[in-house]
Amino acid sequence: MKSSLVMARLLRVLGGWRSYCSKRQQERVSDDFVETLKAVVGEPNVSIAAAVREQHGHDESMHRCSPPDAVVWPQNVEQVSQLAALCYDHSIPIIPFGTGTGMEGGVNAIQGGICFNLTRMDRVLELNADDFSVTVEPGVTHKALNSYLRDSGLWFPVDPGADASLCGMAATGASGTNAVRYGTMLENVINLEVVLANGKILYTSGQGRRFRKSSAGYNLTGLFVGSEGTLGLITTATLRLHGIPEATVAAVCPFPSIQAAVDSTVQILQSGVQVARIEFLDDVMMDACNKYSGLTNAVAPTLFLEFHGSNQGLREQLQRAEEITQQNGSSHFTWSKELEERKQLWAARHNAWYATLALRPGCKGYSTDVCVPISRLPEIIVETKEDLKASGLTGPLVGHVGDGNFHCILVFNTEDADEHRRVMEFGKRLGRKALAMNGTCTGEHGIGLGKRQLLKEEIGPEAMETMRQIKAVLDPKNLMNPGKVL
Amino acid sequence: MADLRVLVGVKRVIDFAVKIRVKPDKSGVVTDGVKHSMNPFCEIAVEEAVRLKEKKLAKEVIAVSCGPLQCQETIRTALAMGADRGIHVEVSEAEAQRLGPLQVSRLLSALAQKEKVGLVLLGKQAIDDDCNQTGQMTAAMLDWPQGTFASKLALEGDKLTVEREIDGGLETIRLKLPAVVTTDLRLNEPRYATLPNIMVSWARARPKPF
């Protein structure tokens, strides 16, 4: 008798430890409901297996895993619509899921519900090369699209760190290293097919429309870009394409100080050089990257630049940029045109996330994402480095300085409650500093779970109320990704 | 400036990213409406040929493709990457099914002699049939030396130093031109055809009967 009690307690403890994710809420999603889901998409396309649900309960951030009650894989927009209508009738939350590469806990099902994994819809529906537009389904990632486009002479320049789903990128308003010249998702999404919470299908710019500009009615496309799954499920995106540049040159340039590097950035932009990429890595990050990738770059604040254009135009751009960097005290300016060498030069920047984690193996990473007016960039970066020192935290800096956006990648031991607290407080302080400089608390990662308080402080009570009203109209039952953004 | 002419074979195949489906009557794979592009190893061959021209080691790069009308798209891509001329050996859809390495190597060896080329650059294999035979057969028919699975190529005068990837590791051989070389993955990273170059190649590539 006694041993079985001990066994029962042991199993409860072990069970609790093994699945630190929250349990499936039996009351909300019954077995009957799962059967109705299977009737719509077929049995192989519904799963309640614990491992599958855990996999869909988190993204790349360090927010605790919150698995959904079930995961479904619809094959087409009609199925998405039917499933959404079912969830609406039973008041069950709906969580859209793409590649799970978000940075703010956007897919964590904190109120349970059904996770809609949309990646089995993975066709490039329509390429209109002469019109510079393409329509894709959620399963198409930006790398897959660029591979598809490679013999058309066109490309899609928004390139976040991960190989993310393009519809997911639309949902989070993603950006990347090319934003300084080509813009973010907001500037490059022409039309969206969205399934609303009640199953209705909406075309934000009108069905099948693909134009370079329009003045027709309210900008619904802009509303859904960046809505992080809280207003509807994006099942198709029509995107703006650009011509692949005739020639590309990459350059790396170390500086004696952060101020010099950022000043160079501002001056290069002011000089009219249409730089395609301008990335900043601080000395801590350069050291981490050298160690991780076995490189021998100078351990100093460094700018990584890339120029796109015709062969003649590039010579001029390079000359101007080099002059500016020299005036700001840069020691040397290494540049390259060949693809393999350019990849080598950029290797340091691309591996930044993993190089940072490698500084302290076993630790997790948390990336801040503030974006300020470019003129305030030197100030906030210098203040950030001082704050890091004062708080005793490891936080290499990497930034899209051309946009005034930088990431402080904090590596910390999640088990150490004190360090965890210091990291969270540092993040809040940094967010507030950016707000005080008329900036934003998130340049590209989104609000997700962790920045809802900062959003309130950033946009103010009137805008907040307006957002709430819009949400209430489009999702009266609050089923679309509840607990996020607002 | 060298006098070397380079003949590059480019094959139109189903794009590597496509999920291949077998036809319901099991007679082959579905090709209608499926994305096709240049065989990746042929892209590497075109890139290497264009780089030889840029280094002024070659005078002219000629791209050749055998098959139905759509092969012209593949030739245009080669032109957009920097090839000077394209030759399309037209074969009907029905006959194209029976076109294999033996037939293609006969065509290539005849063209190599007609065009007086000093170097034939091919991909090591096509990703649809994985034959890995055309380069070797072409060399045999021409009685030219061959350097297959090339991961490095260096040309000095009429001597070609080829580093090959083989089962045991790497092997370096020296060939005297004229020769046949087949390209392997690590030889180079092919450039993307840029929009201005594609537009120019479309204008240039008005087919003339052969």
C-alpha cells in the first residue's frame, strides 16, 4: 500500500517534470471535436500527440512552451475556412503557425486551442515577372522563393535571420539586412488572402489584385501586416519583387570606437550612397564570431556593408563610402566582388546568433529589438554598453544601423533566477530608453507575449483603445491568438 | 587574349525543389506545368566557362542544349550568365524521351569538332537521370583527355590542371587541351542571372537556323 502511494507521488513528480509544458485542457477540446477536425482535413492531418503539440507550443524565443490542444495541417484555404468556423462555433482559440521561427513567443498557445500549421500549403501560385509580383502560400519560405526565382532575374529582398515562411513574415511585419534599401514586409506586401476567426475569407486588396500602388479605401493590407495572427490567418500573400542587382560588392570596415562606426553610417546615408546593407557588430560580437567561425577579423566595432548596382555605379559608391570611413578613423576597408569571398566576409554576421550562444554553452539567448531615429543611435548604443557592464550581463550587439535598429543578444542561464530577472529588467529599461528617444520598442520582431506593456507605453491610450476596437470588430470572441500583442 | 573556345552543355531538368510525382499510368513522372530549370551542375559549368572568359583565358563561350523547344529558356539563362552564343539541337517531345547520354555525347562531339572548341565543360551528371556518362562518352568519341568531378580548374597556356573529387579524397591531374571536363559541386558558386542581363540576352537570342 505504502509503496504504491510512493510510486504514485513519484510518477506525478516525474510526470510534472517531464512535461513542464501545461497539460491539455480536457474541458475545452473534447475527443468529439477532434473527430470533427479529422472529418475536414483527414485523419493524418490532425495530431494530439504530446511531442507534436510541444513542438508547436514554442518558437525560437525563451518564452515557456505552451502547447496547443491539437495541431491541424489544412491543405487549402477552404479547409482553413471550415476549421476556423468550427473553432468559432465552439469558442476555441486559433493559433496560426508557419515555421515556428518567431522571436517573441507569438505561437505559444497560452490559452490552449487549435494550432493551424499552414506549411503543407506550399505552392508558388502565380509569378508575374513582368509585373514584379508573385503570390505564395504559407509553406513557401523566403529562401525557397528566391531559389524558385533565380532564373527569372528577380528576387525578394526581405531576409530575416531564419528561413521563415513569407506569410509568417507578413504576419510579424518582418524585416532584414536589406531593409535599408528595399524596405520591410510592410512595403513589399501587395495583397493578402486572410481567413477570419469566423471562417470568412477576406482579400485585403481585392481578390486577385496586384498593382504597384492604390488609393482604394482603407489600407487593410497594412492592417494585417504585423498583426501577429491576432486578426486572422494569412493563407496567401502577393509580394513585390525586385530585380537582382547587376553586381554586388561586400565590404568590412573596423573602427576605433562605436561613435566612429555609427557616425560613418549616418554620413554614408546622408551622402546619397544607396547602400543595400549596413550592419554593425560590436567588439564583443566580433570576438564571439571569430571564435565560433575560426575567423581573424579585428576585434573592434565593425561595419559590414553591401552595395548593389551596375559595375560603374559600384565604383563610385565604394569610393564615397571608403572616404567617409577613413575620415572617421577606420583602419582598413576590405571589399570583395566574388560570391565565395563575399560569403566569407558575411559569415561572421550571419552566424552572430549561434556565435553568441557559443560564448556560454548551455545558456539561452534573448534578443532586444529597439529601433530609434538614426541620429540617436550612437547615444543609445553607448548607453546600452554601459548598462550591460553595470548589470553584469553578457550582451554582444549586432544591428541594422541603417534603420536605427539594433539587437543586444543577451546570453544567460535561465536557471539563475537573479540573472533572468536582471535580463528582463535590462530589456524593459532599453525599451523605455528607445521610447524616450521617439523610437519603438520593437523594430522587427513584434510584440508577441513579452512587450505588451511596452506597446501601451509606446502608442498611448487613444491608439491602444483604437487597436482594441479594431480587434473586437474582427475577432469579437477573442479567438485569434489570444494573449498576444494587446 | 586566348583563342580558346569553350562548349558548355546545359540540360533542362525538373527544378531540384519540386516534389516529383509519378504519372497515374506509371509511364513516367509528371512534367506538365512543373517548374523546370537548368541542371545545377550545368550552372556550375556555365559559371566556370564565363569566369575563364573574364580572366581572358577563353575567347568565346558557346552554350548548347538538346531537346524540345523549351530548351531555349535554358540557353537564354546561360546567355544571361555570360555565354556568348547558344546552340539549340531541336528534338521532338516524343524523341526527347529516348535521348540519353549516348545520343547526347554523339551530338556534343560532332558540335565540338564543328565549332573548333578547345574545351568541353559539362556538369558531372543531370539531377533527373543521375547518369554521369555524357562527359566520359564525349571524351572517348573525340579521343580527348577528360577531367571529371572537377572541384578546381587552373588553365595555363594549353595545360589544364584539374583537381578531382574521388572516393579516396582529392586527385590532381594535368591535361593537355583540347579536353573534356565535368564539374562537381565545389568548383564554384554560380552567379544569378540579373534582370538587365536577361533582357539583353532575350534581345540577342533571336534563333537562326543552323
